[in-house]
Amino acid sequence: MLGIRGATSIEKNEIEHIKKRSIELYNKILEKNDIQNIVTILCSVTPDITAYNPITAIREEFKLDKLPLMTFQEAMFEGSKKGIIRFLILCESKTQNFVFLHDAKSLREDLY
């Protein structure tokens, strides 16, 4: 079992924008990894993301009704970025490629 991480950012706390960025992130994680079986997906959001739950977009778009999904509010520290959505996918996979999109790329500059 592996944990595959990913993060993206939003510029607007709006439903459609959160949905679009969440679906884009999940698609990129699937595209860059050879995932056979997903056990669960955990999601965290910064406190400024309140318009919509990103994990709901994933559940609905990818029909993940039987998969345990959970969202948490991210702990904020001095200098923490705002507008960040993070996914942690616990799964069976032959690869473990993390994905960081948009402004979230700066969270893991060592990958880019």
C-alpha cells in the first residue's frame, strides 16, 4: 500500500472553481500513476475554502459512492499558503508520483 499526494490551489472561493481544480488534480494523479485499487482518499483544505467540499466533486464526478472519503481543515501556521486543496490517496499502485498544480507547486519545489 502506498500514499500518493497531490495539491492544487484556487484563486476564487467559488463552487465551480473548486470543482474544476479538484477534478483536474484527481485526473492528473490518476494519469501519472498506475493505481490498481484505492482504499481511501483524504482531503484537506485551508480554512478559507468554504464554498464547496472538494471531495464531493471527486465522489460525484468519478462515481466513488462506495469509497471512504474524508475532508479535514488544514492546520495553518505562520506563512502558510491560502487556497490550497490537498489529496492523499491510499492505494495499491505500481508508482508513487506526487502531483502539485498551479500555485501549490511552490509547496514542493524539489519536485519541479
